[in-house]
Amino acid sequence: MRVLVTGASGMLGRAVADTLAGRGDEVTVLQRRPSGSPYRELLGDVADESAVTRALAGQEGVVHLAAKVDVVGPWEGYRRANIEGTRTLVEGACRGSVQRFVQVSSPSVAHAGSSLAGAGAEPADPDRARGNYARSKASAELIALGADSDDLVVTAVRPHLVWGPGDTQLIGRILERARAGRLPVLGRGTSLVDTTYVTNAADAIVAALDRADVARGRALVVTNGEPRPIGELMRDICVAGGVPAPRLHIPARVAWAAGAAVEGAMALSHVLPGVPEITEPPLTRFLAEQLSTAHWFDQRHTRRVLDWTPRVTLDEGLELLAASASRNQ
Amino acid sequence: MTAGSPLPRGLPGVDPAWSRTLEAPDAEGTPRTWHVLDNGPQLAAAGVPTEQTLLCVHGNPTWSYLWRRVLESAPPGWRVVAVDQLGMGYSQRTETPRSLPQRVEDLSRLTTALGIDGPVAILAHDWGGPISLGWALAHREQLARVVLTNTAVHQPAGSPLPGAIAAARTPPLLDLVTRRTPGFVRAATATCRPALPTPVRDAFAAPYSSPARRTAVRDFVADIPVSASHPSHAALTAIAEGLDALADVPALMVWGLSDPVFSGRYLADLQRRLPHADVHTYPDASHLVLEDRPEGVSLIWDWLTSRPTEVAAASAEVVPIQVDATVPGRTAIVELTGEGGHITFGALAERVDGLARGLHARGVRRGQRVALLVRPGIDLTTVLYAVWRLGAVAVVADAGLGRRRLGAALRGAAPDHVVGFPAARALVLATGIPGQWIRLGRDDVAGLIAEGLGHPLSPTELFSPTAELDLDGAVLFTSGATGPPKGVVYTRRQVGAQVALLRDAFALRPGGRFVAAFAPFALYGPALGLTSAVPDMDVTAPDTLTAAALADAVEAVGASIVFASPAALSNVVATASELTAGQREQLRRPELVLSAGAPVPAALLRRLKELLPAAATHTPYGMTEALPVATTDPTTLDPDDPADRERGVCVGAPLPGVTVRTAALLPDGTASEELTDEPGQLGEIVVRAPHVKDRYDRLWGTQRASARPAGWHRTGDVGHLDARGRLWVEGRLTHVVTTADGPVAPYAVEQAIESVPGVRRAAVVGVGPTGTQQVVAVVVPEGAAPSGSGRRAALWERVRGLRGAETDVPADVAARVRTAAGVPVAAVLRRDWLPVDIRHAAKVDRTELARWATTLLHGPRAAREAFGGQSRAPSRRSR
């Protein structure tokens, strides 16, 4: 199959491209900047119609990962990258030769901060989703799934907290803060949280491409299916990354209030002249909620529909992380 | 004949298509407009023929709205007609009050107008009961079944009207409360537990919005006949006495026992009139029982659509439940408690007969229930056999239930008489146990026997112990983890079969001698000609048995057998150092120790064997509903033999005459309908034996759910049979964790975790939704001390909670726990103690632990949603 992968410079995008190529698919990647990808690389923005039309020419499948992923920043950036980017790509795919489209999304598109235990994949809801990232991704998912038709079958896959060696988003930030002694455990650290090792997420996305006929038209949450107390998870990640485990516990409500204060300060820093703009906040309410409430999902439906099971267990993933960390030291 | 519906729009739970009005003559022939909820037109429109009709009749001050769930869940082929009585609901208001006989006739004319032919079942509530029963007696040829909910047909002589009704009947107040104000109408739905949603309460009150619309509400209350001079009295009496004619009509009574109006005594009255009726009681439900417990509706449908299953009684030898006085001079009982006591079999048999006459003189009759609040010993034994001698039913509850639950248990069994020690009187009064009080102090036994001396008693009233074996013999109670204890009824045959099974399983022969530190089995000694010694202990508190007291009891009769609960044995081991050399010598005599009631750790038994070196230590497995099922001596299992290391706890092979099967677990954690004897199949343990309970007392739905297939008993335990036919118990069905990979039973995983160094105890619970639950291991580390109770301890736990003490399981221990568990474990949490049951201090309350774990792992709101506010048995801290 000829497949276009967007966002292939990130950890998960790279893993998806490698998995596809590894089994003989013909991979093209669409990048904003040259990434040294071993695959056929086209440069351009997913929100740029002409670049998208060029990239889609002759493709049979699309895996759309490119997105603005962050916890802060003004709405316009998210809207353009995540909503307009998806719309442009989906419209291009409808016009062209593409038959299968996998939208890579996030469980946060459907949830509003409450505890999730054994949850299913509820419909995306831009009004309830928290934060600019989740709101824009919710709209994007609705656009993609709305385009599902017999000519272009669309599936949304929502991996939860993807991590692995070389991850700069989650693991990188945790380790960096722990190293600086700025990583507290929120609440008692017992909230049960599930995550997804990168290989498993990539496998699931490829499975969604293959099983498009069964999986089409809906969203599927993907995780390792091995929830752990968040405190234990952070400790294990720190140990694997070779940094000291966090010791400080902050009550969840205090953290939430602190997050609110930080967000207020950031908003002010954007508008007040002479105040340095805050771009890397220590804490937001979204993050406080993510780290102090349960987040794990019922995987039975996903596994049945995708005919997929995670290949790498949490413990094996931590070992791979540790091996990679010791190589880099 | 139909017209537009007068119903307001949007009443919760009502399909407007059910609502119709029609004209029918009343008892005097005056045309009246009735309102009914009727699914008949829907059935007709769908072309479904009506096979049976359910006629639902409400009381005062409700209306057909009461039956909305019955209509909603009607099975195919059933037409449900719920009427609004004249003057009530949305039916026409009448100029003058309608009396009971008029209302019965009104209803008959309405059913004719509705074209109801073919078989009819009636379902009634409150004063709808007498009216529909009046209809039933007039339509015997059509009447198929009767269902009654919180109603009455008779005001027992000399007993006062229920307070609320009595107060409302004084004329000026009556009019004020029932008609001029909506007080009575609103009060009817105010008693509901839990409280009804406001829209539902408003719906109940909707037809009674003005004084003019409430006239019949007042007249209905005034129509309750309290004296013979009342115009409706004759009609009510005729209906009540006519119920004999319904002896062949299947009947069901569904009752909320917390009804301030139609309390349990009205149920008891109806049970006497319809003794064949099935009964299901909800102890916590109030007057509007189907509002408080909507599941009662599906129970009623289950009953209406089920065929009674006749199960042939399993044939088995039955030991007569009477004192075996073959050797009259032999010692029957020696008491080492208090002042001490001693009685021979001959004297005991005479005393039983004398007391039976005395109890008969006080009014105890065949088939009546007699609650026994008497401490184990000679007096309890005497009164128990005297009750059986009269063909009455012994109601026996264990003081270990705690006062409140003991009271609730006995109240629920509705005894006709209560025989108790003087000290028990306060409990009876405080917890509202009904029945005639018969005091049984030390001197009262002699007094009662004296009363009986001159009392004429026909030979048939002193029961032959082998006669009428299918009469109820005893009511015992489960300790049930949730809700009030359930009554369990044994017939005389089942009691006799249990005695025979115990005799054969443990080779108990006449002349044998035993120590009775565990009441249930000890009571059977006299029937088997066994000599028993009651040790010096508080028999209601098993852990008060000391090693010295046990040795003295052994010496007193030369005992070769010891019956004791696990807690008692634990204390015996703990107090061994106080033994004298002579006492140690006595403990070499017993050849058998029997311990039942809760799991007994093999380690405890091994230490016990150091004290009682000649004894086999058997731990019969069973439950209140079926005891024993199997037995084994756990110390004989070989830890090095792979066959003795299966998952769970080996409880031995089923005893002779007992059949054990398993019902495989389904992904949602329920058990299949199919039974299997395939080795290794994990499932609910299901047993069949001649001594299995007859039924749960006044819990028709619970009994039906437990007897699947009919004649079997679902134990609520899970486990498997091994290749040698031995049974391995792996936990409780309600504690099975339903993971996405299949059901996980707790015991085996817990045992594996307890093998990890540093872990003293472990409990495994599930968190999350059924079918995709995560396994959580709760561990008590070695060296953890149960911190004290009280506010300081609670505060300290909160402080430690903030520091993350719950997750303070060292990483290496957590890793070893995960490896040992053999199943994926989401979280390893530590505690300093586990909550255990009060009765045996041995059963871990895994439901409480699951709630605790859910609070930690998912937050307090998720825990509330998952576990709600269910009423639970109290638990205490493990040691």
C-alpha cells in the first residue's frame, strides 16, 4: 500500500512510518522541515492545500499524526494546525485516490477532567474538552469521522499517553523536572493511569489502517491496558531514566489551584507590556487534573475491532527506556 | 367505548397510550366514567392475543400510577389493567361515599365492561387488597393467581389501629387532613425509602389537586371498619373468612416490613389465612413497597410467569429429633459454667416432655414459631427438644450477629412466641421482636413444668418425632455481609438428615462423649445419645474458651471429641501456657477436633495438634444453608505433593449423600445455569443433599435465585473440583474480579502473594466496571500493628495519607507481589489491618476493601457511584 504519514518527525509518527515500511508498504512523509527521514519526504504544511494535494497524489492510505501538541499557547495556533490542517488533508483525500484514512486523536477529546475508570470511547466533544489542544483535536476528529464514506473509510485512533525511548513530550518533561527536583506527586499518587508504549500505539494505528472495513466511522482508545498508580509510574520512569524519584506530595486541590494561578499569570504575561512571556509553565489545571485523576480505559472493544494486542508490556517498555537512557549517558 | 385521556402530560414512567376512559355501571347501575391504564389496545393493535390478564387495584390515596412499572415490563401475552377506583385518580367523582361491598361490585361491573374474560391474576395494594379479594371470591372460575402487597383483610382483635390512621379518623381532623388539605395525599409518598423524586411524588398527588377531588380520599379512610357496627365490617369479615376458598390458588405476598401502617403482623395474619402463599419481604421497604424496591416488579412477573417446581425430597436416613433415652441413667449434659449442672438422658427426656406440656399450656402449638433467646446449656437443649416435641418451629439466632442484627433477624422471622432468659427481654422490647414472651429464668423451667402437669394434652399433640417430617423444624440465620441476616428454614426431615449425616461422617455413636464449645452441633448430642460437656466460657463469645477450660471439660466427661469454632481454638492455643501438667494430660485424650463456621488456617491446627496430639483436626465446609458439605483435616495435606497444591483452599471430598458441582463463571462474574463435575472448572459451588435448607424465610425471590436448578443450592462460593473429587474453595462469587481476560477468584492469588517475604496478609479486590476490572492487591506487611481506633488514630491515618503512606510499598516488594500473583496487578496498596467480620473475625470484608481501594485509585466520587450507600454488616480490624 502507498501510505502518506504526516507528523512523522515525532516519536510516534516515526514508529508508524517504520512499521509500515518494515512490512513493505511504500511510505511518504509530509514534513514542515527536513527531518532526515529515510522515506520519501515532501516538505509543506498540512494546512497548505497545494502541499497537501502534491503529497496525496497516488496515495492509497493516510495516517494523520501532525498536530500542535502542547499544554499552553493561544487558540489560533491550535486551530490552524489541528482543525484547518485536518480539514485540508481530509478534503484532499476525498478528492484523490486515497481509500483509507486514520486520524490519530487523543482520549482527551471526549472528557472533561473527571475520573475515568474502565471508560469507553465517547464521542468527541469540543465544548467539554479541556484546554486548547483537546478542544482543537476534538473538532479535528469530528471533521475526519464526518468524512467517512464508502470511497474514503475513516477511523480515529486515540492512544493515551504515548511514551518510549526518545520521547521529548511526556518522558522528556518528567525526567527534566525530576532532575531539577521540581516533580511533585499530586494527591496521594494513587490515581490509576494507563499509558501506551510507542510500539503498541504504532501497531494499533497500522491495524486501524488494515482493519478499516471493520473499524471505520468510529474512535478507538488505545492503551497498554496496564494501569498503574501515577506515583508508581512516575517513580518507575524516573528510575528507568536514571534520575531520583519524586518525594514531594502536593494535595490535588492545591495543585489545581496552583495550576489556575499559573494560567492566570500566563494570560497576564501575554498582554502586559514589559512582562516576560511565560511559555513553559510549571503546572496547568489540565495537567493537574491529568495527573491527579484516574485515566484508564476498557480495551476489550478496541482489541476486538483492531484484532490487535499490545506487543510490549509496561515492564518491558521501562527496560527499553532504561537501556536507551544508559546508552545516552 | 374509549375516550380521550384525562392524564396530564409528562407523568414520569407512564406511556400515554395506556390511558383510557370508559363507561360502566356502578353497583347501583348508575353509569360512571372510569379511568384505567390498560395495555390491551396496544396488544390488540400489535395483533398479540391476550393469554392472561393482570388486574391491578390500588389503595388509598394512590391511583393506577402505582402500577406503571408493572405495565412497562409486562411480558408478551399479558394484558395489564390498572384501574382508578371510583372517586379516585382520574375516575369520576361520586356524590356519596362508596362502601367496601359497593366497591367490590363496582369493580366486577368494570371488568365486565372491559371485556376481561379468560384467566385473571390480581395484584393489589393497601385497601385495594380487600376489594380485589372480594372480586376474586366472586370470580373463582377466572381467578388464576393472587399477588398482595402491603395490605390487610382483618384488624386483629384487641390490637389498635395503626397510629397514623387512628389519628386521622377523628372526624374534624379526618376532614382537615384528608380532604381540606393535601396532607394525607402527600404523606403517602413521604414515607418512601429512599425518598421518591419530586416529579414522581407530584404525579401521585396530581389527581388530588383540590378538596373536591379529595372527597373519596376522606371517605376511604372512614370506610375502614374498626368495629362490628361499621357498615363495611360484615363485608370485610366475609372476605377474610372466605380466603379459605383460595387454598388452591397460587398466591404471593410482597411486603415492605418497615410500613408504619401495614406492619408485619398484617402479613402474618394473611399468611395464616393463605398458608400456601409464597412470601417475599423487604425489611427496609415502607408502605409503597414497589416504589421503594422497584425490583419487586420483576420479582412479581417472575412469580406470575413461573410454574411451581415440585422437587421430590431426597431420600435419606433421618435421625428422629428427640432425646435418645435408650440408656436413661447415662449422663447427657454436664455444665461447667456458672454454678454447674448435670442431667441424665432419662431426666432430660422427662424434662423435655414436662416443658412441652408447660409450653402448650402457654399456647405454643404445632407449626408455630418459637424464638429461643437462651444461652447454650441444659435449658436451651430442653426447650429446643420441647419445641420439637410440640411440632413447633425453633427460631435460633446466634448472639454473634450483634444485638441490632439479632433483633432484626428475629423480627423478620415473626415468631409467635419468644422463650428467653430474663436478660433477653430488653432486647426483645428494644428491637420490636413480636410474639408472646415466655420467661425462662432458672426457676421458670420448673414453674412451666408445674403449669403443664395439670394441662390436658391429647397424645397427638405430643408429636411423634417421625411424624410430619415435611413440617418446618427450624429457622436459622445467615450472617450475610450486606443487609439484614436472612432466615433459613429447615424442615424436620432436613434437620434429621443433618443429624444423620453428622453421625455418619464423624462416626458419632451413642455413648460417645464430647466438649460442646460450638453450639449448633452440640445441640444434636442428645438426639445421638452423646454425652456433652459445656466448658466454662461465654458460649456467645467463642474466643473466651481457654486451654484450661477445655481441659477441664474434657476431664469432666472423658471427652474424645471437641466441637469448637476457629476463634475458640485460636484462644486455646494462645492460652496454652496456663495449663497445669494434669490439664495437659487431659488434652491427650481427644481423638477428633471439629471446627466450622469460618476458614481455619492450617498453621493454627498444627499448633493445636501440639496440645492435642491424638486428635485429627477436621474443618467441615458448609454454610447455614447446607452444613456440612465436605470435610478434611487440613494438616494432612502434603505441601510437597503437587496434587495438594491446587488453587484455593482444599475442603475435602463431599460427604456421603452430598453432590457437589460447579457452575462456570461468565465474563460478567455471574455463574452459568449449567452444572459440571469436570475437574479444574472454576465456578460457583452448587450442592444438593438431603440436609440442604428447604428455603429462605419469606424471601421467595432469593430462594428462587439460590435454588437453580430446583433442588440444588447455590452457595455463593466459587471453587473447583480436583481429579480426586475433592473440592477447592477459591473465594466468594461477589468477590470475583472480572478482568478483561476473564474472572479471577481471590484466594489463590492471595495465597501466592502471602508467600512473598515481608507480606503477612493479602487481600485481592477488583476496581472498575464489571468485565474490565483491574486486580488490586492489598497487603499487610510483616510487623504492621493495627493502630488504635478512635479519632486520634483516624487523624493519624489522614496525616499519613497525605504523605502517601498507602502506596508505601517498597518497589522491590511490589515487584515481587506482581510476580507472585500470577495475574496482572494494577496496584499494590498497603494497610496495617484488614476489615474482618465481627462473628468469626476471619472473613475478610473484600467489598469494604474494594470500596477503599476505589476511593484511592479512582477518587471518592467514583467509589460512591460504584458502592452507593448500601447497608452493610459492621466489620472489625484483623489481628
